[in-house]
Amino acid sequence: MKIFILSVSESIYSTNRIYQEATARGHDVRIINHTKCTLKLRSGVREVIYEGRNIINEPDVIIPRIGASVTANGAAVVREFEMNGVQTSASSQGILSAQNKLRTLQVMNQNNIPIPDTVFSVNTENIEEQIQLLGGVPIIIKLQEGTHGSGVILAETEKSAKSMMDTLFTMQSSFILQEFIQESNSEDIRVLVVGDKVISAMKRKGTIDDFRSNIHRGGSGSKVLLTKAEQQIAIDAAGYLGLPIAGVDLIRSKRGPLLIEVNSTPGLQGIEAYTAINVAKGMVKYIERKCSKRGFKIRK
């Protein structure tokens, strides 16, 4: 198959790993910097211009690796390929939904996926009421489009919560409030879903002075066994967002597993290192199975 990996750089670990595995399995792979693509729309004709030529008809499948800072651009490029009948490992709508934390949680709530109690409002006059809707402090304040733990704040007192919220309202930043799950103990679980299966999962633990568990912020990881309920939540969540490949983040609470986030472009470095599972190869093999009905010869 001819595969395009949509990524801003071939030096990114995850992009490079997927490239290596796809190439090793005999595919023709190109890394396309989607931020350098130009979309041209004219009289029903679709064009994605890259390095001076229209590439819309070239790939059999695309693998979007869209960063948080360029989500809108990346999703637009993915959408153009989608409309041209190209297979994709992540739908454009799924990418947009996953990047917006509130939209993700709305979809989860609609489908009875358990989530932490969450509050969203743009009313600056009832800050105290918003805090009390979650049972009071401590609470988590999250920017709607943060990543790698950025824009996630623990407000331990009502005074600090009000101050932070007032500042964010003044800056016109969109954010949500969530209950603080004390028993999670600064831990969460990253579940890697590929198709309708969980292929890898790791527990992430924050540093002693940081409640956030992100590996990018100095946290550590370890392989973890999931319960059947946790596996099903992760698989269902990815499906509801239209993301055949996704990183689903869960925390364990007294009332069971709770979904906190879904990532359409999950990083592979940490999870491959801590679980010793070749996630990139699993992703490529899934894409092969998806495309096998279109006449492509698949390796064992």
C-alpha cells in the first residue's frame, strides 16, 4: 500500500516508529507535513497541493499524527482525503472532538461512559456556585485544549479556585472544572486501543510534587493489567469518537474506572518502553486488515 503519515516532522519518535514498521512490512510510506499542504476547492474538484503537486489521489491510506497546536489545519487536510475515499486511521471529526475536552466528555456522557463530575460555564457571576456544584474544593481546572498535562491546575482552596477562574475568564480562555479524585493518588492509566481491541496499557504515576501523571512532566510508567470494565470503556470511547486508533486515559476511583481524556494521536515512546509491546507494528497491521478488502496483499 501507499501510506501517508501526516506529521510535522519525521524526527518525532512516534512518527518515526510507524514509518519504520510500515516500511519493514513492504509498504510505500511518505511523511507529509500537513501544515505545508494547501487545499484548493473548485467546482467539485478536490486538490491537496504539497510540494507543488496535487497528492489527493496518491495514498491508499493516511495515518494522521496531528499535534494539538495545529488541530484545525490537520483535521481539514484529513477531511479532504476522507471525502476522496482514502482510508484513515482517525476521522477528521474524531480528531476535532478528542482535542476538545468538553466535547469529548459530552459524547461520553451521552453514551453512559463513566466520567468525573464536570462543570462548564462562561458565566463570570456564579463562580462560587460552579465550585459548589462539584462539592467544593479541591477541584481540577482544565483548559479545554491542553495537552501533556499543560493547562491542568489543582485548586486546593476556594480562594485560589476563584482567582484562577477569574483570571481565565479575563483571558477569555475556555476551561472546564472537574471533581478531584483523591484516591487516584496522582495515577492514571493510558490505554492504547487499536480497532476493537486493547493492545497495550500502562499506569502513569506523577512525581512527588505534582498531581499530574504525564510522562512528559517527569512521571513514571509501568505495565498494568486492566479489568474487563476498563477495557470495554476504552474500546467504546474510541469507537464513539470515530477513532480506530486512540489513547484513552482512565483513573481508578471508589465508584469504578472513570474516563478523563481521549487522544487521537497517542504518543508511543512511553508506552512502548514501559510495556515492551510493539505498538507501532500493531497499528500498521490493523491498517492492513482494514484495507485487505480492497485487494491489497497482506503479509503474515
